[in-house]
Amino acid sequence: MELNLKGRTAVVTGGGKGVGAGISRKLAAEGVKVMIIYNSNQEMAEKHAQSLRDLGGTVELFRADVGDRAQVDAMMKHTADVFGGIDIVVNNAAWQPNFDIDEYTEEQYDDIMRINLGGYFRCMQAAIPYLKKSSAGRVIMISSVHGKRPGDFDVCYSMTKGGIKMLVREAALELAEYGITVNAVLPGGVKIEFKSGFSAPFKTIRKQRDRKYVWAPLRRVCVPDDVGNLVVFLASGAGEYLTGTSIRMDGGSMLL
């Protein structure tokens, strides 16, 4: 299967760690020029970017808060200026505080909506003028199976993931005339480095550790490179006839 991604350009939000690191790694390995967007952990982002450069990847870094429109506009312009355009946008940056319903303050509620749902909309909207100039524009949203079923760990996180599903469907219809596809990947639990910057109890993480990361019929946990492989497919010519879809990557856990 010919992926034909070499020389294309991508923006990956939250691309310096966790799931985003797997996505940026797999895209870079296919010859995509990747702009890794990070916000809070510069050291980790720089280390990851250098590891990709050491393997021959073309990778740059840009710091931006996807919840801020001016910063999002700046990161898209910077990417286009550095790489000569934008072909692929991967919306991945999100906040998952794992608060119970009665723990959320008004400010925290506003923050998770601004980042998780607003950030995805904002990044896609800012990229549209550049994607229209691409011969194969792609928008790929990293969502979650918790947009389809409750997870009993963070109601607001699940609300934002449910909203992403409709954002994907509406945007796919609207952008189809420009040849821009819009799809979502819905991972289940993904084994990543411990999250930073959160103070809430990690109820779900504790449960996952107790079960040794095995809660799916395929008997292993999803890793960031699994998500990266699916993103590569959706970004490539092989995925050009898929749009408006939300693809579960959960090892079959939704079947249980």
C-alpha cells in the first residue's frame, strides 16, 4: 500500500508527549514535516523532537495554548511559513483532570470546554485557509471511546468527546467540496507517561494499574504508536475516501 506522505506537512497539537508523541513519530517516519505543538512541558517536547530528528525526521516545535485564538492563528501561520503550507491537522491536545461532578468549579468547567472542544474547533477553523490550498487536506481529531459511553471518571471530559463526534460529522459535510476529509480516532485506554499538572485523584489510572492494563479482548493495552499508525492511514491517500467517521481503537473493549 502506497501512503505517499513524503513531503507533506502536519500540525500535531500536544505532539510532544503521550498519544501525540506516537502520532508525530509515525508521521515523521513517513517523511511528513511535523510541527509539534506543546504548551506546558517544553523539556519533554524538545527531547521528543530531537529523537525524531536523530532518526532523520523534519520536525519543528511551537508553543501555543489551543484555548487561545491568537496563539492558534500564530501557530498555523508559523507552520505555513516554515514548511510552505499545511496538509494535515491532528487535534490531540486535551485536558483530562479526572474530577467528579461536584469537584468542578466554574473556572475549571470553562477551561475544559475551551481546551478540549473549543481547541479542536479553533485549530480546524484557523487551518482551513491553508488546507484549502492543499491537494489532500486532512483533519484528524483524537477523541475517546468515552464520547460514546460513560466512563465513570470525568463527566466533562466525556461531554467534550461526545461533542467532537458531531463536530467531525458537520465539518466533514461542509469541507467535502474542498476535498478536505475530517475523521476521528477513538482510543480506549492508552498507556502513556503519567500525566502532569493535575491535582485530582486518578481513579481510572489506579484501576488500570490494578488490572495490569489488560481490560480488552485483545489482551493488551493500546500504545501511542497504535494511534499513530491509524492517523498515518487517515492522512494518506489510502484513506482519501473516508470522511465523517469516528473509528474506535480500543482492542474490542466496547464489546464487553
